[in-house]
Amino acid sequence: MDTSWISLIPAAVAVTTAIISRRPVESLLAGVFAGLLIIGPTSSPANFSAILLEVMMDETIAWVIIVCGLMGSLIALLMRVGAANAFSRALAARAKDSRAALLHTWFLGLLIFIDDYLNALAVGAAMRKVTDRFGVSREKLAYVVDSTAAPICVLVPVSTWAVFFAGVLEASGAAAPGQGMALYVSGIPYMLYPWIAALLVPLVAMGRIPDIGAMKAAELAAHQDKPVAAQEFNVEEAGDTSRVQIYHFLVPIIALLGFSIWYDLDVQLGVIMAIVVTILLYGTQQLLAWTEMFDAVIEGIKIMVPALTIVVVAFMFKEVNDQLGLASYVIENVTPYMTPTTLPLVVFTTMALISFATGSSWGVFAIAIPIVMPLAESVGVSAPLAVGALISASAFGSHACFYSDATVLAAQGSGCGVMEHALTQIPYALIAAVMAGVGLTLLAAV
């Protein structure tokens, strides 16, 4: 259908509803139904059913469900045998206060750079009891975890993000065949948002940047030992936990990272092999009965269902926005304002807002890159700088959006509500965004 300002309505409805209700699923559904009514009021039920079926049959969403479900299984195994507690106790012995606990969380996030899903779930689950011990709020833990998810994965060429965007750069013609990764790597120094977002974390952890707004209230509640009002990723320990050592946690995580790299950054194969290694390790040492381990695998998948529900509805929301032509409409209307000096800032701001509003950190960029890269060349902006602006916007969307997959999974792994995490994190994301915008403008002017 022809694009117009009406394509902005679903995103506005979803964001407004999310802020008011603090209910991500209902907010996304409100945006979906608003879009379907615009597309065709009488055919809305049929279109809803068709989009739901299309999303569930999509290869990407199938991959997300498999990877996140099995990551839940792996975490459940680590918790059931007591390996997560053993790791937490070892780190707690080294961390002397809340600042050290948060810095350890940040450092662990830097190490798990293969994929933001893996990072968000594994780091949160591993560090939750450590930060609990020092009175750190789950919201601040989720902020640290989320800030080392997409921002770090973006900056490392050996990650699922880099592979995806390198492929898009080649498919769009922005890079010659086989040169997509080289162009992506050349843009890493200009990816200012992820650099700044990741480097803000130690400053927040050490108190150099104070707790702001909702984060201040969350920290005050944690120091007063108020109960956490969120569904926790908890699995009761079983078996002989007295024999569990820190390597019972490290071996599965190393297997996860190692196999993912071995299989050409295939996180799905990596998590499958990590579960196999974990079951064999625990089974041969008789730490847990075989039947209990398979029960834990199923339990972990069940625990991930609420988070996966949000992700599925978010994909439906993205599909509605694609049908309305939201990204194309916005890009077409800001194109006249793009000059050699303003293009990086306009691209970053525009695509960051679209990514934030739609919860799509990858999909909309498959549309934007073929438009932005030739435009950048025509006005004399270097390709690496244009790539840096685009990827910075993508990282902001993943990091800041109330219902992005990384936000949902960081909250799930850390044991706090999705909206609680999103609202406490947004001031820091905005600080990083403003600094990135200023930096991109200065780089364009040089």
C-alpha cells in the first residue's frame, strides 16, 4: 500500500500503551491491531491470523524459539545441579562490594560476545545471586547485562550481528561479493553508540554516573530488601550439590562458545552441543539422575515461554509496520535533509527512532541499507561512516526498545520485569545516544 503519515500510528500506539500500561504483550498487540485496522478494517481478523501463521513459519522466528528455548534448558541444567550457584559463590568471594559485582558482570558480558541472546540469558542467570548478595537491584543487573549484549556483539566481527549485516551489505550492493565483512569492519570505529553504551557501564557501576529516575527508586528498594515483583528464572537444585565445582559451570559455557565458533557462528548448533556436553558431564559423574536432567531440559523451555511470546508478537508488529511501509516513508521524508555534514546524524536519529518504535533491530535495516548507502556515496560521505551510523542505530534499537528481543531476554535472565528493566535503562541509553549523535556530527564535519 502507498506509504503516508498513517504508517506512524501503530508505532505511536504501541509505545504509548507500553509507557502507560507497562505490559509489553498488550502494547504490541495494540499496535498490531491498530495497523491491521488501517490496512483493512473488515479483513483485520483474517489478516491477524495470516500474519501469525506467517511469523510462526518464518525461519528467523523458528531459530529464535529454538535457540532461546534451548538456552533456557542449558540454564535450567546449570541451576538444577547447582553449577550456577557454585560459579556465583566463587565470584562472590572475589567481589567485595556491589561495584565489584557489577564490574564482574560487565567483564563476563565482554567475554560472551558471540550472540546477544546468549549473552543476555547466560550472564544474567550467572550473576543474579552475586549481585543479590550485595543489594544490587535486578533492574541494574539487567541494565549491565543488556549493555554488553547487542553493543558488544556489534563491535566484534566474530558475532551473529556482524555476519548478518555483512550479508546485507553484500546483498544490497553496498559491498562487492566477499567484501561485506571488510566494509563492516571498517565501520567499527564509527559505531559510536555501542562503544559509548558499553563504556558507560563501568562508570555507572562505580557511581561516577549516578542512579537516575526509575533506577534510583529500584536501587533504593533493593537496599531495603523489598521483594522482587517479577517471575524469576528459578529452578530448584537437586542431586549431590556438595561435589559441584566451578568447572561444572565453566565447561558448558566454554562448550557453548567453542561449538558456536566451530560451526561458523551457528548458535543453534552451539547450544545443542553444549546441552549434550552438559548432560554427559553431569551424568557420568552422577551429579544428577538422567531422568532429572531431561526434566530440567523441558522445564527450561517452559520458563522461556513468556519471553518468547513477547518476541513472537514483536515479529508480528514488525510485519504490520513493513506492510504499512513505515521505514520507507520515514526515510523518504528525511532524505532531503541529508547533506555531507548532516547525513550521519540524520541516519542515526531516524533509524534509531524506527528501530526503537518497531522493536526491529535487523529487519528495518535490510530496507534502509540499500537506500542509505548509495545516498551516502552521492553526497560524499564515506561508506565506513555511513555503516557506523546505521549499525549504531540498530544497536540503540536493540538496547533501548521496551519490547526488543534483547531487552526481553536480559530482563528474563536477570529476574526482573521487562518494563521495569526498560524504564530504568532508558535514561542511560539516551545519554549514550546524544553523545553518539554529537560524535557522528563532528566526524562528518572533519
